[in-house]
Amino acid sequence: MPGPLVKPIPGHPAAVARTSRRGFPERSLVVADYHAGIEAGLRYERGVELPSKAAVRRERLLSLLDRTDADRLVVLGDLGHRIGDPKGDEAEELREFADAVADRAELTVVPGNHDGGLAAFFGDDVEVTDPAGVRLGDVGFCHGHTWPSREVLAADVVCSAHEHPAVRLEDEVGGARKERVWLRGTLAPEVFAEHYEVDPAEVARADAELVVFPAFNDTSGGTWVNVPGQGFLSPFLPDGLADGEAYLLDGTRLGDYRNV
């Protein structure tokens, strides 16, 4: 029996998806919120000086491609950090990233809110999809900063990002730490049907799954999903995730993310 359509890789903010392209089955490595050039961005935006982790990020990603023997890499948005045209260190990192991936797999980027200039930057060298996402076989992909297309919603599993979901965990003596998490649960068709002004049955399957990916970049912030007062960024969350549960990167199931 085949495994799940989208299977997280234990210990990593990445998953393997059973996808297809033009009728041919593929094995896709999926990551989200890579944020190339984030160190340069933080220096400009906040005056924070951090050494570049460009090479470390790239090697982590390439090792996962080699380990999974993936045919395709799907990036769920925010491949770059700068909002607008990539420049300087970020542009250099993006070029080196794309060249290294090209030696191993096809590359598909679903643009996020930080990727406005990405299509023009890469030209025909990299496939950059419509911001509303793309469907590859039974799996749909979107970034999550805007509503996914109806084609994406018709998939068995919809993969989203944008939130950088994390939980605050406290120990017995009051210490706390932040952990990146996956959010998984049933996609709520009625939420998307209201947006598209159609019947829920026309939007998505009643048993479709929604998976919100953790950020690949461990420097970026995120949404603390179990802290009161923290709001979601995506227009379809949290309502679009009917019964969401949180999972740590190592696979530990935390249960209902709201009650962690």
C-alpha cells in the first residue's frame, strides 16, 4: 500500500509528497519559507547583525534532496526574504540555490508575499507558479498569504505555509521554549465556499486535509499558535483548519494546537 500523500521527514521542517506532473508520478521534496538573504534583511530592517547562514541553509536543503531522491523540489513561498526585486546578498544566494538544485531536481516555486520580484528575477530558469498556487496530481500547494485557487482546493491534500507555526512549551519550573510545529487537520470547505460564493461541495472534498508547514528558516519568527492573543496571518486560518493538531518536527503529536 502506498504511504500518505504528504509525509513529514522526522526531525526536519520538510516533507515528501507523492505528486504527478503531466500524468507521470513524481516524488517531491516540499519546504516552506526558506527566506534566502534574511540576515541582510534583518540588518537593513532592524539593525541586527547576524552572520550569513546561506551556505548552511543550502547544504541542509541539498542533503534532504539527496536523502529523499526527489524528482522535484516544491518551495511553498517566501523563497526570498526581500519584498520586491532580490538584490545583493539575497540575489547571490538565490542564484546559487537555484543552480545547486538544478543539478539534482526540477524546481517549482509557489510565490509568497516576499516573492513579488522572483518571476522576473529567474525568468525562464525556474518555474514560478501563480500566487494562488498549483496542483500536482492529488496534492495542492499554496503559500497561504492569499486564497488558494479552486483547482488547489480540489486536491486530496492542500499544503500551505506563511504562518511559520510554533508553540510555546513550558516546563515544571516555569522555563519556556519555542518549537516549530506542523499543523494538520481537515480542511473546512465551507470557509472557502463562502469566499468563492459557491456551495461547499463545489470547493473541496469533505475529507480533504490541510497541512500548514513549519518554516525551513530557523531564524525567522512565527505565529505562536497556542498563545492567547496571537492572530493568524492567513486569510483562511484558523477557521479553514477544522480540527487542527500540532506535531513537533520529531513527529511528537501534541494534540489540538489550541490546547497545547
